[in-house]
Amino acid sequence: MSSLVPLLLLTSILVSPALALEAPKPEKEAVATPAPKIAENKSRFEQLELFNKVLYLVENQYYRPVSTEKLIEGALKGMMETLDPHSSFLNKDFFEKMQNDTKGEFGGLGLEVSQKEGVIYIISPIDDTPAFRAGIKPRDRLVEINHEPIVGMTLEQAMEKMRGEVGQKIHLGIIREGVDGVKNFVLTRELIKVKPVKSELIQEKFAYIRLTQFQKRSTAAVEEALTALRAQAKGNLAGIILDLRSNPGGLLDQAVDIASLFLKEGVVVTTEARDPANKEIRYVKKSGMKDLSTPLAVLINGASASASEIVAGALQDYNRGVIMGSQSFGKGSVQTVAQLDKFTGVKLTIAQYMTPKNRKIQAIGITPDVPLDEMESDKKSGFKEDRYIREKDLKNHLTATIETPKEKLEREALERQERAQKIKELESRKAKLAAKDKEKEKDDELFKTYNPKEDYQVLSAVKYLQGFNVYESFIKSNKQ
């Protein structure tokens, strides 16, 4: 299985900072507007003066020259980190990456890669991409990028080096089993469109649809997959399995659209801003493709976040489908991206969302109707331990409600206990793995192609849908 870097998001709405400023009030209302307190203004100016003094000191007395731009950027990052895990300053690289992530396209080579013990392996080239056409194969080991060794480089760093402007050439050095020396490939970057959906027909009548991210074309991709699987089943679908496991979220509009595929009407999600009276309500879209009757199961786990939780929460509140798996991540906060200039921006938490029944999800998550453990890939080792890091485990995370000082102390004490327990469990698991020789099994697992027909949770969903259909038939026959 490939190591995927989760992308926690966010409602990506680009706004101009100028739009955030309050419009000037009519002159007749100026008298009624309280004047700002001079002491508060003075305090802010004093703090800015303190910052300026530190900046001046570093620029003039630090033992090596340092860029003012670097210092200011570091200060901005530090300021945003004091807020919550999802608010941040976006420099040029991160701002561009965020835009690419939500578009679902970037200039690249079309490689799925993973890392094991410091070695970067090719898991698979994507069909009809530069890597595929060049003949790069699964199990190849990546050792050079642009004639530079990549020893010690992280997986994310290697992936970033392989991405770039469309049309630019890039050199890759590959070691292949059974071939002497380094094989050299010169490829030209192309626009790579990441497909957000993988689908398959199970037992000739159950539509399995795995959605990996809520990006610009996710709804269209789900609709296409559902139409194709219905045709394969000759119009007789017995159930739909919507797999949102390890889906980190994405665009809010896409979450609303995908929930609308299975709902007739009503609220999908409500966002509550700083002022509780300031709410934004997103409703079910009544136009477009609909499936309101096919039995539905939704799979979630501890890495299902944000938009995934919006969809799962809405379907659960309307009893449209059964939610199966484990407690979701618990990212119930909404972010906006304010573009500061052409190259930089700020990602800022501005609200939290609630399900149609006004359930808050921040640091809580969605509780499945049917809890399901995850099975180890070899099946002999039994079920996996729940090793997910959730929103409540993150530093400075926001709570669903504003706490009293006493409640905060109690929560932090409980979270420390839970973290200590998790660390114990991880250490225990590492010790067990170290005592066994599983190297070959690990290698096989790294390159194993995912098959939903062998997935314990998917098969459990199929059994649930089969049981539901039997029950429905029984009820109908008794009515006749």
C-alpha cells in the first residue's frame, strides 16, 4: 500500500482581504458607533514596536546575515500556529500546492510512490502518463532526481521535486531488480489529473465507489461511476457502498453535491461563525442525478475528515444510509483562504459546521451506526488496533463549544491520559513486530494492489445490504 500524505481541508474560498473590511457607515450613524479605546490601540502599537525591536536586533547582531523576508515569514507562520492546527500562513510554494490539490491536477510524471526504510519505491505508473510511456515499472527503486542522489530525502520532498511546470524535462535514475547499474529516464512533465474515484461491481450487483478526495470533479466522477456500474448490473443494483475511508476532505461545494445525489431535500450542512446568529445553510440540490432508493452503506474511519464527515453526517441524520467503520477524524472547522498578493495567502478558521440535526463534529467526529474493526492485510494477524491520530489529538485544536477554565483543565488531563495510552499501545505493537520476521510479508504488502473484494469492511457492508434486501422483501411479501 502506498504511503499517502493526508491533506486536511477546508472550504477553499478565495477572498480578497479588502472585502473583509467593514464598509463605511453613513455619517448619521457615526455618533452611535463607540470610539475605539485608546489604551487598546496603544497596546497593539507597543506590541508591534516590540516586534520591530526584535527584528532590528536579529538583523544587526545575529552572527550571520539573515533575510528580512525569511524573518517576517517565520513570524507570520508562528502567529498563525498559535490559533489552531488548520490556520496557517501560505508562502508561494504552499499556496500553489493548495490550489493544485483542490483542482486535482498538477504538472508531474504520473507516478504512485511509497517509501520503506528510506528507499523510495515505484508502486505503479498511472496509465497514459509520461512515466507509463517511458517504461517505468512497479518495484523500481528511485535513486536520482535530476542527477542528484536522493538518499536521506523524505517521500514528500521527492514528490515535490518531481512536480513542476508542464513541459519541463526531468531526469530520473532508477534501479531495477535483475538489471545492472542505474537506468536513466528523461521525461517531460505533463498536466496530471488525479482521478478521485475508483469503482468496481461486487458480486454482480453491488456498486463499490471509493472517493479519495473532494476536488473539483468529484461529483461528476461519482455520477459517472454509478451510471457505469448500474449498466454493468443491467439496471439491477442491490446496493451502493460509498467508501470515504481515509478521505481527508476537500471542497465544501462537492460535499453538498455528493450528499444531494442521495437526498431528496432538506439541509445538508450548517456553518456557524464567530457570532452564533451568523449562520450559513447549505441545502440539498434538487436538480441533477438522484438515487433515493438503492440501499446505501457508507464506510468511514479515523482518517475520514471534513467534507467526508459532512456527507456521512447528512446521510446519517436523514437515515438514508447506514454508516459503518470507526469514529471519524472530527474536523468540524471551516477554513477560508484569503489571497494576500499574487503568491501568498492566509488559511484561517472562520466557522464550524453542523449536521442537519445540529450535531457539532469538531473534535468529536461521526460515530458509525455499525462499528467495524479493520482487518490486517494477511488476515492471519486478526484485527488492527485503532492507531489513528484524530483532531482531538492535535495541538491547539478547537473544541466544539467554548470551555470554562475548569472544563479546559479536565479535558487536557483526559487527553494526556489518552495520548499516554496510545504511546503504550504503539510501543507494544512495535515490540511484537520486532519479534517476528515479516520482511517478505512487508514487501508483498507494499506492492499489493488493493482489491475491495478482499476487504473485510467492504464485505461486511455487502452482507449488511444483502440482509437489508432480504428484510425489505419479507416486509413486502407480508403486505400482499
